[in-house]
Amino acid sequence: MSTVKAKQRPAPRSGDITYIEAIQAAQAKVLEEDERVFIYGQDVGNFGGAFKATKYLADEFPGRVLDSPISEDASVGMAIGAAINGMRPIIEMQFADFSSVAMNQIVNQAATHYYRTGVPIPITIRLPSGGNEGSGPFHSQSLESLYAHFPGLVVMMPATVEDAYSMFLEAVAIDDPVIFCEHKFLYYHLKAPALPEKSLPVGKARIARAGTHITVVASSAMVHEALKAARTLADEGYQAEVVDLRTAKPIDTDTILASVARTGRLLCVAESFPWGGINAEVVSRVVAEGFHLLDAPPQRLNCKDTPIPYHPNLWAAHRPTASSIESAIRRILRF
Amino acid sequence: MSAANTIQMGSTTPTTEEEQFISGYQWMLLARLLEDKLTSLYRAGKIVGGVYVGKGQEAFSAALAMQLSPKQGDVYGPLIRDQAGRLAFGENLMDSIRTYLGSVEGPMRGRDGNIHRGRPRDGMTAMISHLGAGISVINGMLMANRFQGKTGVVGAACIGDGGTSTGSFHEAMNQAAVEKLPLVVAIANNLFAYSTPNDRQFACKDLVDRAIGYGIAGHHCDGTRLEDCLSTFEEAVAKARSGEGPQMVVGHMLRLSGHGQHDDGWYVPESLKVSSVGQDCIDNASKYLLKREWATEDELAAWEKKTRARIDRAVSKVSKEPKPDGARENWYALSTKHLCEGTPEV
């Protein structure tokens, strides 16, 4: 069936590269440099993806950016098979939420394969994650804690345009399955002057802001909410150190402990649901390995324990924001 | 991995109808006698977990795999009851015994057991227990061939009647059809999925009718008759290989055992066991060999004796091999070691 052809990709702009453009540029780069790479997902072909992360790529790399049927399970299964036979597939989930349909392939097939057979599965699964106004229960979820739970997966959560680019390149280069959680809220809002030449290695957390009074561990969009809260508190003389985890698995415990050693206080912030998860994991590790460093009980802040509401008024109250982070920090500082 | 441990390739390919049939019979016999041996080892407490046999579907299983050539790049996704097909595809007899007995010399090194074994790099996938999930993996291996410009290659995926009810099965079939992949899906309808009969599993008249819905070719064969299985798979695999797209082959037979050796299959009615679908494909094949005068009674007895001795030797060797040691195991779930999270030390 013939469809109307999309236009060609314009030359990359400089000065205001967005998070989604960084992901698009990273995908173009790996397609260009590695013939083993192909992209498979719903509407990723001529249409360019629901968020335009693959815009123009089908035209630029004929036969290597393919529309899939609405079959998340078979898409990941197909990527696993292609990886066994020497390819480096990238799977785009239209929304992170829909990856639950592929959960079996991800956690039982891809994640167990290396341990069982000795053959690693180099696939990258892109998950447009997190909430946006009006997105509701099925287009807003943050599933990094779910995937981090299973052995055999690397879970990345870039919080910056630079990391979206450089971590994506590493995701494709890694021989194991990578769950790449990109935040939809950051897609168009976040901008950087240029794509990075160098980056921290995957597995290392980043000190997004140095401080001495409290450590705030966050990732993805929550890094920016935490930074906003930190700026407000700085006006009052409180210096919060913000640690950007960058990867949910592995967690860079050393960097977190070193920060807590400087500050004596810990708040963990995540957009995911509160039961278990990254926040619980970080608190658990700090208590187990750095109990003597703490001057106050460590706390965590997640979204509420309900499905994610549609209306902006409810959504704003459901997830952690700069304001709720600021309140949480104040409570810990008062201890 | 030493050459001796990988999938055995390059054995003489049988060409005439007689050679094909005899070869098929010998794979069936090897599988049956091996699984009989594994069953007795299980009953003697030498195998932990379970033993799942393909009794009654060896003809259907072997006939498919005999059409495949790992040397040419064909890929094969066997399932629970495909010991015969695994052997015909080229799996070393030792792989099966080592996996069941947990030898570290085997392909799974004690990390997975029984039927969940494979050598993916040699074209044979290691099934997971979630039915239907392996078909899209075969699709992916075929897609890789397409990207790499390899042609004339076929992928085969095995499934049972119960597995056709999963979403995974449907997604993978539709995907293969959309991509027009050279996939052969072999559905062994042995009338029971564990204990659930066909009429609680699906409502269509015959599973092969589903091929129409996917827009692919459907074939049907009598799973109790090796000659029928051979001719059906020969045609289906040839069509897939020549670019005619996915082929669905449905075989009818009765599972002549319980689901696993822990289950005696008490729920299978006697009327089915004595009906034509309940016939044993090995009995039928040996009668056929005698009728066509391709073998004598003495030859059949000699083949059986020789096969039993071969299995006994292999079991004896594997029994002396080391078992895995939890204290010396490499507990890494990733090949990228520096990204593995260490087990917290207490």
C-alpha cells in the first residue's frame, strides 16, 4: 500500500538541541556507523514515531527503520532473535506503559538468555516514560523499578540532553539488553547547546549540583524538579546536593554514599510508584552501608499509590514536584 | 566450546524415500529410547525437576527437523516434545543427557534443565517455558538473515495445541506473515495441553484453518505416520525456502504419556487410546519398514540393541561428570561484567 512520503532530515541545528533531537541524532549515528543496527516499532517508519524520535530516518536508511504491527511481545521477541544472529536491534515502544505487553520477552527471554546459554542479547528497548499533562493512567508510567528488579537488564534513565545522546550510543554498544527510559516531559522542554563529545561512563551517577546540607538522589525528570527545589532553598542558605542516578541498574552506590558522607541527610525522589523500587533500594543501601553517616532518617518521595490521573490538577498533586520536594527537604533538615 | 560439543553437522543427507524413512525411524528410535532411559533415571531419583517426553510425536518432530540444515544457516526452535527433532537437527545426544543430569559439561551448565536447552549460535534456540514466545525469536533470526543478505534459509518453530491459544503465538504468526518470512510453524496437536482437551482450548474446526486468517499456507498431516509427516514437511519447508512465505503445518496425534513423568495422564479417555489417532508412530513406522521390505525384524531388533547400548554408554559417561558448585559459580547475569550488581555481602 502506498503512503505519502515524509520529507528529508534537515541538517542538525546548533544552539538549541532538544532531548528528543538528541535521541534522534544518536539513532541516526548508530544507523550510519553500524550496519547491524535497525529500528523496529509502531509508526517508526515513514511517519517517524509518535514523538518523532525516528523522523526522516526511514528515508535516510531504507529498509532499516521498520513499522511493526501492534505486537509488543513479537517485536521484542524478534529483536532477541535478530540479536542472536548478529544484529543490534533498537525497539521503540510507543509508550513505556505498553512494554508491559512485552514483559515476558524482556524479563524471561532477553534477560535470562546470557546466564542460561552464554549468548548475550544486545538489544536496546526505548521506553518513552513518565507523565505529561493529560496523559492519564496508560501513557504516563515510569517502569524503571520494574525492569531493574530482574537480573540481566541494564536500565538507563538519562536526565539531560547530553546523556540522552551519549547514553543511547552506549546502550547500543553494550552487549546486553538495555531498557532506555526517556522522559516524555523532557522531550521538547530540555535544550542543550551542542551534542557531547565525551560523557561519564554508564553506571556512574552524576553530581548535578554540589551541596553540603542534604543529598537528594533523583533521576530523569525528577532531577530537574530537585534542582528547582535546591535553588529555592539556596536563597535561604541551605545547600542541597543533587545526585542524578543516570542508571537505575546498576545503582552507583559509591557516589551516593560519598555524598551522604558530606551531607549526613538523604532524600530519594522518583516518579515511579512508591511500593519498592529505586527509592527503596537507595535508602536500603545507604542504611545498610552508611548508617553511621546519617544524621537524620532517610526519606523517600514517590508519586502517590494510585493509577496516574488524567486531569492536570490531579496529576500535579500526584507526582513529586519542586514544591513537594522542597517541603520534604525542609522536614529532613528540621530533624 | 569444543567442536565435539556443538551441533553436529555434515552427516550424510538421506536422499531416496527409503533412506529418508530409515533415517527418520532411527531418529525416532533414538529419541524414544533416550527418553525411556531418562524416565527411569527420573524414577530412580537421579534427575531433579522433571522429564518431559515426546512419546507419540517423534515422527512429526523428526520429519520437520530432517528438512533443515544448520550448515546452511537454517534455524530451529524446538519445544517440550521435540527430542527427536533436536537429534535430527544435529543436537549431540550428550547435550540432552548432560542437561537432564545437570553436568557442567553440558550447554546449560546446570543453569537450566531438561527441555530448556539449546545452542542459539548453532541455530537451535533454548526455549523458555512461556508458550509461543519462541516463535518471534525465530522470526528475528530470519530477519537478521534478510538484513545480512542470506537467502534460501528456513526457520522452524514448534508449538502444541495449547500454545496456539497464547497472545505470543498470534503476534508472532501475524508478524511472520507481514514480513513474509521463510518460517515453518509445526503445530503438534496431541489433543491435550497438560490435562486440557481441545474443546476447552479452541473452537475452530481445525487449527490449520487459522492459516487462512494469517494469510499464510496451511498443511495437514497424520502425526502417527512418518511417511505422511515426511512428505508434508518436505513440501512445506521447500515452499518456505523458495520464498512462498510462512507455512503452518498441523499434525494430529495423541500424547502417549502424561504431561511430564510426574503425571500419568489418567484423564485421557481409553476410546482415544484405541482409536487411529492414538496409534504409536514408532509401531506404525516399524510396520511400514517391514511392509516395504526396507528392513527385517532382525535388523529392527539390532538397531534397537545398538541404540540402547549407545545411550547407556553416554549416560555412564555423563554420570561421572562434575555437577555445578554454588560456591564456584559465576553469578553474572550480564556479559558486561562491570555493570553487574554484586550480591550484597552480609
